[in-house]
Amino acid sequence: MYELSHLTPSAQQVALLDNDERIARIKSDRWIGYPLATRYIQKLNELYTAPRRQRMANLLIIGPTNNGKSMIVEKFKRDHPIKSYDDYESIPVLSMQMPSDPSIIRFYSALLSTTGAPVIYKSRLADLEQQTLRILQKIDLKILIIDEIHNILSGRNSLQREFLNLLRYLGNELRISLVSVGTREAYLAIQSDSQLENRFEPMVLPRWQANQESCSLLASFAASFPLQKPSHISSLEMTQYCLSRTEGTIGELSALLTSAAIVAVKTGEESINENTLKISSYMGPTMRRRQFERDVL
């Protein structure tokens, strides 16, 4: 029997399962509460507990693609689940995605759809807007999260202005906080409206650099995988190697370590190390792009 003190309590229990079950758990999503993410969750909770007023505070979560923005949002949503009552459901935190080809009608339709309410797609804009507002008031919404907010930039300039006005209108009318999530372009969109810029506090998730915080992040990952031997990957040298292969985003880092952990189970090595990292099937973003270009050209 292996000594499993190198694992978190929940990972220790999974480490005793058979290989197939362990691999299934390794592939599942996991929350790694690194300090910056924890601070941002706390900031979101401050919005959640704030009393309703005419001018609610808002947040803008900015970062490169695949760098943990959605992970923070999903963790926050899980902490504030839907509650069912006799005659209605309370949905205090609602999350939607900005349509890729945005229009005001598509936005309201997507927002209404996330509540589970039926959408009549041929409705007039005024009717759809009033229906959406009634539903959002009924579910006691506190925070609306809009992912991929930078998609508003794909519309013409006049439409971008309409969307920015719409965001301001929803916040004022419902007295809710808005959390917009996107890339650097999202900040440029919000910044173009001085009133919105003053209401949205930016929270940045930069690419990871090789430092003590990233070493701690790798140590947390290592403790979460149900492997029966310790994974010594939190040294500065190993951290630099992993970040170099993954180009500094937490999503890619998770993909690399997950692939290596699966190799560790299948080969019987039972730890993430130089060998399991090198023989894993993971390819970084640049390598994937080059392979695709070779295959199609």
C-alpha cells in the first residue's frame, strides 16, 4: 500500500480506485484555488452581498484565452446555486455568452434562454425586452455574467454603442451587478464608453511567469491528481519547463499535466515527472497550429 500524504484528502480516496476510474477522475474538471483566483472570487462575493442601489458596481475580468476566466466564473456560480421554491426559482447568478454575431434581439433571446423560459424568436424587440426584464426580476437576479463580451466589437460602430447603452440600462433598471468576461479587446470596448468605464473595475488574469506563485500552482496541481507517488514538479526549473511548453496559460498547463498524469497511471510510473511529461500526447498552441498548417497546406 502506498503512502498518500502527498495528495489532498479527496485525491487520496480516488487514488485507491482502479486505473480506469482514476483516469476518468483525472480527466474531470478541477478547481485549483491559487491566490489571484481566490482574491477574484472574494471580489465577486462582495458584489453578491452588496445591497441593491441605483448605481451598482461591475467587474470586467480580462485575460488571454484559456487562462482561467471561465473557471473562476463557474466556481462562483457553483457557490451560489439555483434555489427552488413553490411558485418560482431563485437564480441569483446567471451566466450567458455574448452571441458571436451580436444583435440586440439575439442578445435578449440568449439571455432569456439561459433562464429556462420559452423564447418566441419572432417577437418584437420591445416585447422581448419586457419579457426578459419580467423574468429577471422574478428570479431575483443579483449578478449577470456576460462571457465573450469582446464579441460586441464584431458589430458595426452604431451597434456597439447600442450594446454599451443596453448594459448600462440593464444594470440601472434591475439594480444588478454586471460581470463582463473577455480578452483585452473587451477592455477596449468598455473603455470606449466613459460612463461604463467608470462602473467596471478591471480584473486582469495575465499569462503565468516562472516565479514562486507559479511553483505553488504546480504543487497544487500535483496534489490534486490521484497518483500513488509524489510528483516533484514545483521546482523553478520544472515550472519554467511546463510554462514554456504551455505558453503561460492555466488551461494549457492543466491540459499538459492531465495528459502526463494519464501516462503516469497507464505506465505504472504513478507520478508526473520529466519522462511522463515528455511522452505525453500534449502539444502546445504553437505546435498545434504548425501541425495544422502542415496538414492543410
